[in-house]
Amino acid sequence: MENSIAPTASSLQVQPLSSKNVGTLFNSVEAFLFDCDGVIWKGDKLIEGVTETLEMLRSKGKKLVFVTNNSSKSRKQYAKKFRSLGVPVNEEEIFSSSFAAAMYLKVNKFPQDKKIYVIGQEGILEELELAGFQSLGGPEDGKKSVEPKSNCHFEYDKNVGAVVVGIDHYINYYKLHYATLCIRENPGCLFIATNRDATGPMSDSQEWPGAGCMVGAVCGSTQKEPIVVGKPATFMMDFLLQKFQIDTSKMCMVGDRLDTDILFGKNAGCKTLLVLSGITSLSALQDPSNNIKPDYYASKVADILKFLEE
């Protein structure tokens, strides 16, 4: 059967998903891990065929997990978004980088009496609160400003023991200054990044600056590198393995980014499927300089259902 994405000489080592090989992938996988932005939706629009494909996978007994680097929402907020788009997903199936940041601190026994300064959205604050931590900053500090003056002394909380940086739509100099002082001057203060994605699909038609630029600003002012908890770092996978007890060889990571989603899956030993409905184009996949190769690629998630029915 003809495939809508024709393979070329430069992409022969990566198989386009087709009616001939989809069964091999499907039968070898117990759990499908899906990125969200560019895979399930773009902005607030569901990508065509997603609902029917997820319903089919569930009906066949496949475990579904949604693993997103976007820290702007908590698991509860993401579950609400899924429902608003007509896709029933519960919080236990969602692993966001905001949740990963909170779990990293919990697993590593971050002191309950210490505070966490947040450059980011409500999602991080909510997950930190649910994990029992005290946080400050976030959107509230987007309204604050600081004016450098001679002999000006900036007051900040000396009890901040960690700074968490994620996507922040209200980033400003006040936040950068606060985070910098905490990391540079509070002994042992951790610097945690939810992810380092350069861009993020804030709408269905454009890529906007991602968490990577906020993280980069703090790296520049502190001269320190962060602990990254989102993809492609291994922390979220370690947490998934502990929770679901499924061998990575029986998982398939489905994503639209080579350097996060696909690398995350490959590093863990998962099968990988790149969909071209988000960030990565076919030309980028086939570029000779690209050394991150998924096992399969397809135009969108719905191709799984399409090819299984052929």
C-alpha cells in the first residue's frame, strides 16, 4: 500500500511507518509514551485522528502515558485540557516536567523547611505544593520590577534552597536577579531546569521561545549548569519504570522532536516513532548532519490506526 511519506536514499536507515511494518511495532509494544505539543495537539487544537487512535490503542490493551516537557501546567491542569478536547485521560497517565521537578526534590529528600524559588508558570507551583514544598515567585513576580541604583541592596529569601526554572511567559529582570542571588549566594542552593527546549508551540501556527532561553539566562548570570529533569534526561524514565514496571524494550516513545523525545526514548532503550506533525520536518530528519534516528517515522499519530486498518 502506498505510503504518504516517500522514503529517500538518505532516510533508508529510518523506516517510514507503513501497513507492512506497523504490525511488528504494534505487537512488540505494551506501552505507548506520547509527547503532547505537536503530537496530540498544536496550541489548543487537537491533531486530526488522535482521539480515534488513542481509543483503539486502549481497546487493544495498550498502556498510554503522556510525557511532556511543557511545565506550564500541572498534571491536574493537563487532564482538564485533555478532557476539554474530548480525550479522556487521568492524572496518573500524565508525566509533565513540572511534576518531574517536584518529584526530583522529593526523591532526593529536599528539606521541607527550605523554600523553592520558581521562574515559571502555575504548573510548577501547583506540583511543588502537592509534593509538600514551600515555593515563591512564579507569575506573581512578573508584576515586580527592580531598578539598579548605586549602593542598592536587593532583599531576597536566604532560606531558598532550590531554584526551579521552566517556561515563563512573564520573565523579567526581577526574576532573573532573584534567582541569580539565590543560586550564587545561598549555600548549596540547587539549580533545576524543567527542560531546555529552545522553542515551544504556544499556538497552532508559530513556535515561541521555550524554557531553554529562560534557563540559558540563569546559566549566564550564575555561570552554573542546571540539573535537567525533563526529556531527554533520564529522570522521568526512571520514575516511569518504577511506577509501571514495564521493560523499556516494550515501550514506544512517540514524539515530534529529535533532540528531546526521540533521544529520550533511544537513551532508555525504547522503540521510537517520530511524527512530523510538530517541530521536526522530513528534511530535518533526513539531513546528513542529523545523527538522532528514530526507528520509524510517520506524518501523524493517526497513521498508526490508518496502517493497522489497511
